[in-house]
Amino acid sequence: MRYFIGIDQALQKIGLCVLSDQEEPPLLTLIRPSPKLRGTPRLLYLRDQMTEVLSPFKSSVAHAALEGQSYGSQGDLDQLGQINGIVQLVLADLGVDEPMIVPPATLKLFVTGSGAASKPRMRLLTQKTWGIDIDQDDLCDAHGLARMAQEYILKRSTLRHQIQAVYSVYHQKKRKPPVRKVLPKAL
């Protein structure tokens, strides 16, 4: 059996979803460290909790997807980067070397057909599309991310917006730095 993992990571909580290729109900887990945990103790807690939840799937993970940071991300970007690193190391220990990094708008496009969808719309379309009622936003996002990882490998979708969203993650145009014109110095 192959598994697909979706992870919505943030400072306050991490949503995890594990899907199988056998259409079993998804495993949904929300990891919430104590607000008193900061710095390295919080990172250790998150690593240990994720490892505990995901270790039964070691060597059976076909693919994983993480939600990337939006361009307008607020908060402690250093801590967010450290959490992202911990998540990627836990996935590497499971055998996933290169998870998909999915921009928030691309996740919304995949689930709803619109990159500007609201959280309630995400939950509604998750229920309509996959028959799963998820009332917690981080878990809903993690489920959508796991579905994206699954679609990348299994290629089952017939919905254009889902195919387009997965394609866009792996075929993003690299932004070129702006060209600066250098004017010759006056003699």
C-alpha cells in the first residue's frame, strides 16, 4: 500500500493528513504545542509528535505536499522557516526527499477551482468533492495537500483545475531578477 501525506505547518499548530491508495478514510491529526513552548523545545516537540504520527508509514510514502508560505506571511519568519525545515527532515526520514511545496492560492485552486477561495468554501468543496466533512481549517488544508500529492502520482482526476494546479507546482516559471540598465559614466 502507498501513502500520501499533506502537511499544513504553522507556528501554533500543524495539520497532518495521510491518505492511502486504497481509498480508506484519511488519517487526520492536529498537532498543537503548548503556547509556553518556544524556540528549540517547540521544534523538538513538533518533530517528535510528527514522527510518532507518521512513523507507521515509513518506506511506504509515495509522495508528500507542504503548504508554502504566502507572500504576505506575517509572524516570525525565522521560526516558520525552522518549522518547515523540521517538517522536511521528518519527511526525509520517512523516505520522501522532495515534497511538493504548494502556494496557498494553488491549494485553493486545486480544491475549489478558485485561487481566491475562502476557508468556508474550502471546507464545503472538500465535503462535496471527497465526501469528507472537515471542520478545522488546518486539517482541511492538509487533506487538500495530501490529495495534491496523490494526484501527482496516481493521475486520476478529470477536473481541469486539479490537473492545472498540480502541473503548475512542478512547472513554475522562474522569476528573473529585474534587468538594471547601467549607464556609462560621464567623462
